Amino acid sequence: MIEANTLRHVVVTGAAGALGRAVVQHFLDQGARVALIDHRMDHLSSTFPGLDNSQHLLLEADVTSVPAMVDAAQRILGAFRQVDALVHIAGGFEMGEPVHALSREAWDRMMTLNAWSFVAVSQALVPSMIERKAGSVIAVTAKTASRGAAAMSAYIASKSALQRLVEASAAELAPHGINVNSVAPSVLDTPANRQAMPDANPAEWVSTGVAAQTIGFLASPAAAALHGQHLTLDA
């Protein structure tokens, strides 16, 4: 967990996305030093103008690539010396074929984006937390991970796999003073979701600000007793 009354050093993947922006802003407001990771630097630079010339870091990296994440981690630890919280938001969603027509490409794409990325990011940054015997890891899973649904098999399977990885990691890292948990939103109120579901009522969705506050809680000393939990977020 993050120790109280210390300058927090936070890593956020998928930082240029709608939830990423809210999470980064939450930690900035808390006075944390933040490393922002996204797959395109131009997205980061346009979303966070000025931050690349400050105490914070903006990094372009592929979260599914172990070598890319190792390189990013070296740069982060070289600048920050430590990471107190890792917030893994990067991932993907897509509707898909029914199970009997599911393509291997669609399966691999979802599994790589949503499950393997957690492994790659953890391999790069968790060892430094183990050395310090402190830290928090927060993933973004999904409420739908608990049960299959039509035309969403690969996505749901990948988010379910991510939840199992979170639980396994929590059991492995608790003895080292590190807690690992996830937030599991229903539908986030984002521009992309509004565009994809124009007939839906966004008032029934979860705001990115509320999700960011919950992630902030999981990265705080108040969540020290939570291990392998998935906090369902539902409006």
C-alpha cells in the first residue's frame, strides 16, 4: 500500500483515454508525481499539454510488449526511484462473433489487450515494489466479467481472465506488503460509449470521475486490507 504523508509516485496506463484522463487528474490533484503511458505520444501531448516539461513523465509504450514495458519501467524508475501505485487502465472492447463462429484473431486480440497486458506491465514494475515491500496495483476489469453474454465472448473471457490474474497476483504479493485489486464498472460514461449507444441513458452509467475516486481509494492506505477484490461500479 501507499504510505501516508509521502509524495506518491503513480503510473497510469491508458492515460490518454477518458478514464485515464480522470484518473491522472485525480492523482495530480492529490499532489502525486505521475508517469503517463499510452500507445501514442501525440495523444498524451494533446491531452496533457505542459506535463511533458514538468516533474511528470509522458511515455509512449505498447503495454502488451514485455520489452517495451521493461524500457518504460527503467525510465520511470530512473526518474521516480520508486512506484507507489500502478493503475492499469489500458485495454480494449469489441463486440464479436458468436462462440461457434469466433475467430482466433478476435480471441487473441482481446486476450492480449485485456489479460496479457496486465502480465507485461506487472513484470516490468512489480519487482521494484517487492524490493520496497510496499505498493498498490489496480486494474480495470468489468462488471460483465462475471457471466457470459451473446456476441461478447472474447471480451468477457479476457476480462474474466484479468480478474483471475488480479486475484492470483494479490495472493502472491500480499506477503510483500502489496495489495492488488480492480474496479469493475458496468458502463462508463465516455464519449465513445455515448457514440456507440446513442439511444441509451448515460445517467444510468458510471462517471469517469467517480471511477477515478474509487481507484484513488484503492491506491490509498484505507484499502490496505483489500486483496484480490473487484469493486463493482454501477450507477
